[in-house]
Amino acid sequence: MLETHPWRSQCVQQMAVNHSDPKHVFSRPYIEMLARRSKVDPLSGSPLIDDWKVDEPNIGGKMSAAPVKCFFAYRGCDAVMRLSELGSHCLDCPHKPTGDLDAKDVTETDWYKKYFASSSCLEIDIKHSLELRSWEKRLQATAGDSADKLCSLAQDQLRLYRRHLSKPGDVLQYGDTHCPLQNLEQAAVHYASAIRLNSRDPRLHFQLGLVLEEQHYATEMFGLQRKPDRDRDELSDAKITARLDDILAVCKLHGYLGTPTVQNQLRALDKEYQQLKEQGQSSKADYVQTLYIWLSRKSGKDSGEAVQDEESSVHKALMKYQDAWALSPDSWEYNLHVGRLLLLRGRSREALQHLQSGLALRPLHPALRFFTGMALLSQEQKASSNAEKEAALFLQQGLERFIAQRCSKSWVEQDPSDPLSSISTQFLRGLLTLGQLQERNTLSGNAISAEQVYHTVAVLAAQSVSRCVCRGKAGRQLEWVLLDAQFALLQRLIQQGERQAPPDPERQSLVAKRCQSLTALIRLTSIAPCQELLDMQEKACQLAVATMPLDSHALCLLGLAQLAQFDNNPNSDRSKDVLSDARLSFQASIELEQKTQSGEPPEQLTKQKWWQDQQEAKNASKPSITKPAGAREPSDTIRADRGAKRGRGAPTHRRGVAAVTKAPVPTPPVSNRGGKVTRPPAKSTPAARGRAGAAAKPDRTPKPSIVTKPQLPDTKSIKDCSPDPVDTTEVVAPESAVGDIATASGPMNRRSHISRLGLARALSRAADTQDQAAQLYQEVIAMAPGVHDAYIELARLVEPSDPQAALEVYCRFPLRPSGEQSFDDAFIAGEVVRMLMALDQCDHPQLGPSLVAYGKVMGLSEFCPVVVEYFMQLHKTQLIHVLVFLSVAVFRFYRKIRRHLRSQVHDQAAEKRLRQDPRPTRGRSGPAGFLQVQMLVMRTLVTSDDCVYLSETL
């Protein structure tokens, strides 16, 4: 449905990536945000050239003119209109749901006749005592004459909260003097104080529960925090990378190498904790336990985790809902809220009792029907066919109620605490369950289709993700819903294609595009690494290859997904086969370049086990039915039970998050990327390489068992480097001839550096093929000089045996003008500075430009502590000499190009502010950074003679 919002005009502005074929079109604000982080095409992974932006003013008109059916076609509406007219048509469509329900849908059920036909309520077997808890005592700080007056004050605070809360599209900026969260806190204080005056009033307990639940959405979705909490989080941000390093060190001790999934990291921490307790090292065991709790909270996806945490606002809200229900068990409203939160907590039997009791009291309430349907399907025993039909009916009625509200002219944005709110992950998960039921045609007649349910969930989840100001647990949960909905749509598209005897080329092309888009979406998500997301990515890529086995780019994406599987668990039983399949996929992708997508599947593909299994299943089925892509379909258990094993695959161009998409390269310990390492900010976009205030990706890679010096011959071809012969000769055909071939035999595969980069990574995983990997990295640099990953991975590959060669690799990187440099550029500049210092080449011509490039993004004062930390490893005499050399070099450098440096690091407006306000600012270069180097290093000098020598030398 097309909605009218004041910010819609900003979201529909379209921009294409120049020279992309087929054309890659994105929303302008989104692609510009991604380009600030990393200069790559999100879909293809190709570097963005200088003139990559191409406005697409006609896309909006074409989309508006596209013919579409009414959303209520399943209810009998056969109208066809332009997309731009869909919103107004749905408002007045005579077939839209009216919201009228039939009480017989409830009263004719078996459970109603058994428990409620002869009595007014169900005897709920739940023990809950009404008590005053410690956190509630702390809230009871306001004295009042009466409970009514306190309730009135609380309502005033809630009105102020809603008035000051940002609307979709607004920039969330609040000063330290006032924040909407303060209004919520004050409302909670008023209600708690009213409870002290009248503790037997269930309505007061219920209202306090609503306020506490609203606090959860205010902090998790809108990023509202009290100033003390902000300061505390900033302090923990400075230590987050150290914690990640400690966690990975523990993982290595227990055999989890590379970048383990969150589940494996938690297992390693648990083993370490048990061992330390047995050895009597209680202090270390307590620290490991702290790491375990921090990691589990940081990477949690399940929306029920907030209820499990007894200190969370949602758990406190559940306690107050239960207090209200204990005082008034015949209230349908209290039963609804207790039941849905118990359902989140996994106590499905108790939740079903509350929800059925509430529904018996209020049979026509759509939210009670919706959550009762979810509870029926969540019981330990498998639901019968009648129970599934009943649950599907209740779920559809809840969806239609939501749609009817959206299609009302008086509709306003829902509160997040509304049970049927699009921001509620629980509600969206219920809709996904409805889609799964409709895949089996559980409901017949005027029932919504599974595809329409999945499309609705995908749209609602995307809208809700855009409303999440901070990327907390709520944002990650919504991202999971979005991925699950898109994956379900991809599977339905393939299943529909199976019913067509001759394959439809347009549908095959659409499947390939969907797979590519889903892979890019997985790569850009902020979900923590885990196995399930890797499985989703691999299955999506297998589906694409099975649909179009001669698509070079699809094979490349499959290789990236297989390589991510290997990197996730290099010591598994199938790791050798997975790595071999990844190499074969990359080799097949390279072999198919400059060829049409027609003919027999390549030999490298037919050797892979998943392809052989898919062909066997295809041959065993009927000849007229084509089995879809490779792979195993995720079971209902996997779909319904999303555990902690989540992760993302595919190489990513973002540095600074613990992504499993990029495999570890054998390398000795080096400094973290970007100098100062801090935690990624809690916002929607993951941090980029070298970004100030972002988390630099820690070096999690094990050293190779055999360290050999890779040779970099200039004349060696890729045929000599690859285990199997691969033709990489670039064939340049006349444009007209290429067009004729592509038209006659299918699209033409383009030549790309991404397959070579992936093959280089796969070869670098073994010590005996690192020479071949180095040669492939050289070819990638020659083909695409702006790819940061090739320089970084090649330098790390050769640095253990030849640091000077690694430095030369970094120095070959073409620096952009200072105003166009990205965080990835800053990382390479920082590596150049680090290696020049390590090799004692402070007079190198690249030192000055690298410092300027790094200072443009980071600020020199951010870099100085990292330099000093490196110097701490030197002998005291060496440290003094290096400090003297660096101090003189920096001081002379500052005096010579002070004006140039300021103009490069700060824009003109910032320079004007510096002249008006001469106080030191964060990130300022010049004497501030120069003196910081001196002061931090002088703290390491243990004798006064050293200080005298240093001062005299300076």
C-alpha cells in the first residue's frame, strides 16, 4: 500500500551506479550513506569510480505508472490501477476488511466448550504473589496527596513524551538538559508513588507496566539514554575491542580458530570459566563470566531475551502486568499483556491459558485472537490440523485488523507498545508463521496468499528498521525478520518456477537478481556472526547457481559464501571439502568470463557434492518437475527457532566489525586497523575501516604453520597459480559482435576482479598455496587499483617474511584527494605510518602524505596513543632515539605545512571556528598531537637522566 508521508519525497529519490550492467539503482540517501563508509557497489562489490553517481529522475515516474492489482484482490476486488493510485483506492475499496468478527469462531472451538461453556473463567495454574520489589521501592520517591493526582501528573508526562518524540525522517537530537526519556521516568515515578498509596488498585500496576515497556522501546529503538548511562556506555565503548580480543584468545585456546560464531565463542568462554573455577582462579573466572554475559547480551537476537533479563524494563513490565492480573484475574486486558510477554519468555503453556481466558471474556478482540493463534502453535505437542486452521484464522484476522487500521483515513502512527504494531517483532514473527501455514494452504476461500503475507512482512520490517535510530537488540531482531521474509519470497519464486515445464528465462533472471540482492542484504546487516545466517547465504547462492549455472557472478557469490563457511569453522569435518568447493566455484567463475550464459555446466561445478546431490534429487523426481537450487530447504524448526547461532557471510568491505564474511589471512600480530580501537557506534550502519570512534577489526588470524616467503613474479600467469587450469585471458570483442552473441545465446559474463580476489583468499588459507595467492592479489591490484582488500591482504601475507615488500604494497595504493578519502583509505595510510615507524624510515617520502591522509579522517591526536603503544615494545634506548627523531620530524613537519595541514584536516568552516575558539578540540593536529607524543612517552622513562637527555636533545 502506498502511503503519504512528509518524508516520502526524500526516500523515493533514485540514484544509479554508473557503468553498472544491469543498472544498479538505489535510494539516494541510502547509497550515499553506504558510499561514505566504503566506496564500493553494494550489489557487485566493484569499486565506485569518481563519477559513479547517476541521477535517475524517471524511475519514480515509471514506478508510479506501473499497473498493480488491489491489495484486497484475495477478498474479491478485481480493480487494476496505477501504483500511485493504490493508496487512495485502498482507502475507499469496498472489499477492505471492516474489522467485524464472528464470535462463533471462538465459542465453537473445542477448548472454549471444555473450559468456558459452563464456567466464566479457566483455572490458571500459575503461582504469582503480589510483592514490593527493590526496584519499585526506588521509584516511590514522590509524595502526593492522592493517587488520582499522581496519575494525572503521570498522564501529563506521557503527553510530553509523545510530543517530544521524533517522527519518522527526523534527526534525533536532544540536549543534556532534556530528553523524552526523562518524561517516561517521571511518569513511572508518579505511578509507583500512587501504588504506594493504593496498592490494591490493579489499574495502577497495569499503567506502570505500560510505562516500563515503553521505556524499552525508547532506549532500544530510539536510542534515548540518560546522561549517566551515555557516559557509562562511552567508557565501555573504549574497552570493547580489548574484550573482543580476549574472547578470541580464549577461543583459540579451546580450538575455535578464525572468526568463530557467537555460539562457539560462548562455548569457549564457558569451558574457560569452568576450568578457571576448578583451578581456584576466581578473579579470572569472574572476568570470563563478565565476558560471557556481555557477549550474550550484545549479540542476542531473540526478542524474548529482554523478558529473560530481570533488570530489563520488559521483565519489570511483566511483573507489573502479573500484579494487575493477580488483583483482577477476570480482566481480558491484563490477560492479554501477561500472555503475550509470557509467550516471549517461552512459557507457552501458561501464555495460552492467559490468552484463552482473555479471549473467552472478549471473543471479538483481534489482538487476543492473534496471540492466541501464536500460542496454539507454540505448544510442546505438535498442533493438530484443526488447531492449525484455528491458529491461521486468528492470525489472518489480526493481520486484517492491522490493514483495516492502516487503510483508515483517520489512521495515525501506532505506539510501539501496541500489541499489533509493525515495530513489534513478535507481531511480525506471527505474520511469518501465517505465511508458512498458507504455503500449505491451511486456509481456503478468501484467504490471503503466502506471497502477499511475506511481501507485507518485508515492507513493514523495512519501514521499522528505518525507524530504529540505534542498532540495538530491537534493530537486529527486525533485521532478522526482514531477512527471513526475503528468503521466504525467494523460495516461493523458485517453487512457482518449478510448475512451468519449459524454464522461463525472465523468471530465472529474476531469481538470480533476488539472490544477488539477498546476499548483499546479508553482507550489509548489523547482525552478529553466526552459523544460521551463513547457511541462509549459502542456500541463497546455491539457488542462484542451480537456476543459472553459467552465470559467472552467481558462481563468484557462491564461492564467497563457501569460503565464509570455511572461515567460520576451519577445523570442522567438512572444512576441507568446503574450501575445495570454494576454490572450484571461483575457478568456474573465472573460466566463464567473456562467455555467454549458455551450454553445459562447468566441470568445476559438477565436481561439488551439493550440485551432485541436487542432480540426484532432480533425476529421482518427475521429469516435468525441476527441483530448485541446491539445496536443502530450511526446516520449520530452523525457521521458527532462531537461536544464538547467527552470522553473516560474504566478504565485506567494512572494517571494524567482527564479520565472518572475510576470512582470516595467516599473518603475525599487527596493530589494529585505524589506530585507536573503540567499539562501533550503536547506529544502523556498521563501522568502517579506520574510522575514528569505530571499532577496528582485531587481528584474529592464526599464524601459518609454515611461514614461507611468497615470491611475486611479474610474468607468472594465473594458469600457473591456480590448482586447475583457468583461462583468464581477457577477450575483447567488437561491441556489436558481443551484442549479437548476447542476444542470440544469452547474456555475456563480464570480467571481474572479485572472483580472483576470492580465489586468492581461498588459496591463502593453506601455507603451500600462498605464493599462488600472492600472484592473484597482484592481478587484482592491476585490474582494480582501488580495491583496498587486495593491498591489505597481500601486505599481511608477505609481511612476516618480507616487511619491506609489504610496505611497498601499501605504498602502491593510489591515494585520493584529501577531500574524497574514505575510512578505508585512512586505514591504509595508517598502516603505512605504522610500518615506516617499525622499519625506522621516518624520512620516507610517503610519511607526510600518509599522515595528512590519516589526519583528514582520524585527527593526529587520535593516532599518537597508538604510536606510543607500539613504542612501548622497544628497548628504552631505542625508544628515546625514536622519540627524538619522531618529535623533531613532527615538529618540523608541523611548522612547514601548518596552514596546509589545517586546510586538509578541517574544512574552512571548522578553521574559522578554530580561530574564534582557540580551545583544544578533539582530533586537532599540530602541537596538541606533538605534545601528546612527548608526554605519553616520557611517562615510560624511569630515570631523571633519561628525561634530561631527552630535553637536551629536543
